[in-house]
Amino acid sequence: MAETVRISLRIYCTDHMLCEHSSENRRWTRKKYSPISLLFSEEQKDKKQLSGEGYCMKKIKPEVFLPPFFLFLVCIIINLADSNLFTRIVNTANSFIVNEFGWLIILLPVLIFFVCIAIYFSGFGKVRIGGPEAKPKMSLLSWFSINICTTIACGIIFWSAAEPVQHLLHPPDSLHIEAMSPDAAKFAMSAIYTHWTVLPYAIYTLPAVMFAFGYYNKKKSFSLTTMISVLLGGREHKYMNAVIDSICLFTLVAGLTGSLGVGVLNLSGGLHKLFGIDSTPFLWSVIMLVVIITFLISALSGVMRGVRRLSNINVYIYFIIIGFVLVFGGTHFICNFGVESVWGIISIIFSQNHSIQELSPQIPGRLSGLFFTLPVGCPGLPSLQSFWEKSHMDEGSRI
């Protein structure tokens, strides 16, 4: 009796569904799967099948994963062996970047902002990502929620209070503004609006649109090199793809680690303040474990399920908090001072934002004109508590 040969065909569709066809039952079955984008290699299916945008990601790319993995492992070992040495290395590297490339850090966001505006009003702004027939997979609210939750992160928890206080205590000398004055308060709010609104979101928008256009419309590989493929004559370069993806992967993990560390310390400090629980390494480990488990569940369930639902919940809570503060936190003052500070964004973008304080640095790193990129807790950077201690004044001199 001849042996029965079973043949199955699998196609990984763009909606995170695995489409499998078996010759035995002659049926298509659909199963859910969760791709983990950059780390995995892709296997492009025939363009004639389905939408032509699907890909199968089955194994980790060693040329992308291993270099940043070992580099990050070395950083962990050095930090565990000698934390002071690791702190000096990080601060030295950070100071070099700020001192040597501070002008570029300040100039690029402004240029990117105007490039985004130019693209929007140009013919390219009418191009639909994914093709003329592409339809959005999520509602506008869901897209907004995911973008908000992935860009605000833990940074705003600390810097939303620390940055305006820093500007209030140390306004740029070039503005000739007295510290702790009403003008300093207006500048502080205008600066934080600038640093946390249009400029950073322009930085997010430009590479995201470039990558999406290259991958979905031009059918380039799932690599960040897609954004600069036009500079390479439209050709694919395997080794260059690996190098750029590795660098971006390391910086992504390092940034997430720093953000997670700040978030853990903030949460532990809040628990200590509210419930008297000591902020110890054990508490940090528990908080980090809860955050990591929540992240894994959200990521493995896919963008359409866990990520979208958690983001929507966070944004609803965000709106509730904003509404509560707006109604019960001094509505008249918030509206007046907020609108007055918003108009200061234009002045900062065109003039004050370019103040690097090269001739009169006030604190290490010259934060007054740069984005707040120094690691939290680095030597020379005042803590949040010291901000409030320095700003303590008698009732007659308060703003």
C-alpha cells in the first residue's frame, strides 16, 4: 500500500494570522501568531499570494542580535563589578556627546520639524502608506493611544516636575531673566512644552514615515536601513543592514533600561511615601518583575490585542487625571498660564532653543539649552529634592 504524502503550505499574513493549507483535508486554517519584528529574519512569500506584504519570521538573526547582546552583557558585568567605574564611563561619554555635539542636538530637532511640515504639504503627503487600497487596522483613538504610551514612557514622570523647576532656578544667561521670577516661570513652561510636544514628535515621525514607506510601499527588507536605501541606490546591503540594526537595537535596549530604572525608582519612592514601605533592592526587583511580566504578556499577545488594549486603558486614565487637575486644580490659572506659555514655544524654537551656554555654563552638561539627556543621578546634576530645597522661599517672595 502506497504511503500517503501530506503536504502543508503556511503563509504568515500581515494581520498576525498564520494561514495553513493541508493537502490531507484540503482546507485553510488560520491561527494567531505574534511577530517580534527586528530580531527575526524574514521569508518573503510570493507577491501573487494574498496581499504580498506578509513575511515569516522564524529565527533570530545572529548578526543583529549577538553584537548588542554581548556589548550589553559587558556593560552589566562592569556595572556589577565596579559601579563607580561604570558611572564614570557613562558620564564621560555623555559629557563628550553634549559638549562636542550639543549644537547638532539642538539644531536637528528644529530642522526635522520643518521637514515634517514640508513633507505634509508636498505631494508626498498625499501618499497612502501600504498602497492606494490600504485600510487602517485600528481606530484613530487606538493609534493615538499607542503613540502616546510608547513615547511618553517613564521620562515625563520625573522630568515633568524636574525640568521646569530647573529652568525656574537656572534660566539661560542670554535671556537676562532673574531666577525664580514670573518671566523665569513663563520660560520654564514654554521650554517644557517645546521639549515634550512638537519637536520630539517630529523626531519620531520622520524616521517612522520613512521606514513605513520603504517597507510597505517599496517592498524593502524589514531593516532600519530601509530608511536610507535611496542613498544607496536602492540596493540591499546585508552587512550594512546588520550593522545599523545592531547599533539601533543596542541603543533601544539601553534607552529602555534607563527608562525602566527611573520608573522603578519613582514607583518605589511613591510606595515609600504613601505606605511607608522601605525602598530596597528587593522592592525594586518586585516592581521590575511585575513590569517585565506585564510587558511580556502585552508583547506576546500582539499589537492588535495586548498593546492596543493596555494603551487605550492608559489613555483613558490619562484623560481622567487631566480632567480632574483641570477642574479641581485651579482652572483659571492653568488655562491662562498655559495659553501664555504656549506662545513662547515659537520664541524658543527660533531663538532661545539655540542657547547652548558655551560662554557661561551654569551646571555640568549645560542643560539650559539642550534636551534633558543626562543620566539621572549623575555627578553634578542636582536631584529633584535639591530643586525643591533651593526653590524654598518665604511667603513674601513666592511667585
